[in-house]
Amino acid sequence: MRRTSDFDAEVSQRLRRSLKFRQAYILAYIEDEGLSVEDALRQTIGDIGINEFSEMSGVPKQLLSSFRSGNRNLKPESLDTFLEPFGLKTKIIVEKLKAA
């Protein structure tokens, strides 16, 4: 599988070595850059490398490629599988709407 243009070997290595770095890295995409969780995952998977992320997560490379290219969205339980290598999981919160 070819590397994407945003692949950086040094960043990839740091992402694979350190859970703390992985968490901060993906959360920066979400909180600082304003990306959705799925878009932050797409970017971070590209930064780590599809082969490397597949090894980390146990998710097949074909599924990762399809997700990364935008051809597939994730169900909530799949999203948690993708977030597990970051030590993260989803949480749905339901709140009352404020009266107008």
C-alpha cells in the first residue's frame, strides 16, 4: 500500500510509541482545529500510516482505506474500536432544549 502525501515517518513513530502523544494529537485536531471525530481519525490514521494503524487497532487495512477515503462512515461501536488505540471512547449526552 502506498503512503499518503501527509505521512511523516517521525510523527508516525511518535504516535505509535506514546499513548499520551496519540491522545493529545487527535484531541488537538478535534478541539483546536474543530474537526469532527471521524475527520480527526481520518487525518490521524493517515499520519500514523494505514498499515501501522491496522496493526495497532486490529482493523483490516481495506476497512481503514475505505474509511479514510470517505467512502465509509462508522457506527458508534466501530468508532469506539477506532478510538481504542488512543485510550478514548465515545459518549452520547442528551440534554433538554432551552425554552425560547
